[in-house]
Amino acid sequence: MSIISIIGPGAMATAIAGRVAKAGYTVEVVGRDPAKARALAEQLGAGAITGTYGAVPAGNIVILAVPYSGAAAAVADFGKALDGKVIVDIANPVAPDLSGLVTPHGSSGAQETAKGLPAGAHIVKAFNTIFGHVLAKDGRLDAFIAADDAEAKESVSTFLESLGLRPLDVGGLHMAQTLEALGLMMIGLAKNGAGTWDFAMNVDIG
């Protein structure tokens, strides 16, 4: 099967990469720290490879699995190397004290990150409403997505379905604001009403 590139070797990247590898894709791990990228690739096995940070990623779908605070810098480091790629933004731009989102009023993390992308790259918001450890359990989960480019959205939807997830389109990229607010709400729910991080948001249709 095709290659999926993941920028960042952190916890969420590890959860996504594990699911991607199990689905039969070749995972390309790219990180600022080559040693951490190699460690994750070795942990994944299944033919996982490492790429060069800042170079053109091997996959057409590139998962930007870095904290929002580092997203703009990562996009700048890659620059035109991301041209023509579908960029999946997974970040929740949450304030450290959980008092709210740190994005400008009327904008989202995905929209702010998109400003640094080349014109030929298309950003899709996804994965931000699924906790990493829940994703790693291989269950059938709902994956909300938002994007302006119909082709990119369709590409990511097909990819998510192949991972055993149910993609649910919430609209254009402006809806990433709502998805990021949902991410914050889920953190609040885990810390308060639910009393556990072991849950997922699912939609009962019909």
C-alpha cells in the first residue's frame, strides 16, 4: 500500500502511526530529532521508514503531529517541500491552564497553520477529537473532519475508513474552530464529569 508520512514522534504520532501500520500502510516518520524518529520507526516495525526533516515527505498524506505551539515553525521548516501534499492537522490549540483556546478570535489552529503552507498544499482537520490511547485500541471510532478542498477531504475520508474509523464531515475549514473547542471540552470532561480519559465522542445517526 501507499506511504503515509507523519511529522513528529510524540505520543499522538505514535498512536496514529501504530494504527496506520496495522492497516498495511508504510509509515514514514519524520522528526526534528532523527534519533527519536528512528526509535518510533523501529518500534512500529512493519517496514516503517524515516525521512529527512525539512525534505519532501514520501507520502501524499502528511500528518502534522506536533503541538500547536510548534506547528508554524514545522511548516516553515518544510516550506515548499509540502507543496501538493494533503496536510492533516491534529493539534488542539489549548491554553496551558485549559482556560480556552489560544488562537485569534474567529480563527482556528488549522486556519493559522494553513497560512504558512504553500499554495498547492491542502489542510484537513482530523484526529483532534480522539485521545491517542483510545485510538490505539483499534475500536470503531468517529473521526470528525473539516476542510475547504473537496479532493483533500475525500482523500482523508478514504484514509480514515481504511483505518477502521468512521469519517464525519462537519464542513469547511472554518469548522475547525468548533472541532478544537470540542477537543477542549473533551479534556474538561475527562478531568471533571467523566473522571476518566477512556472515552470517545460518537454520533448516533438515525
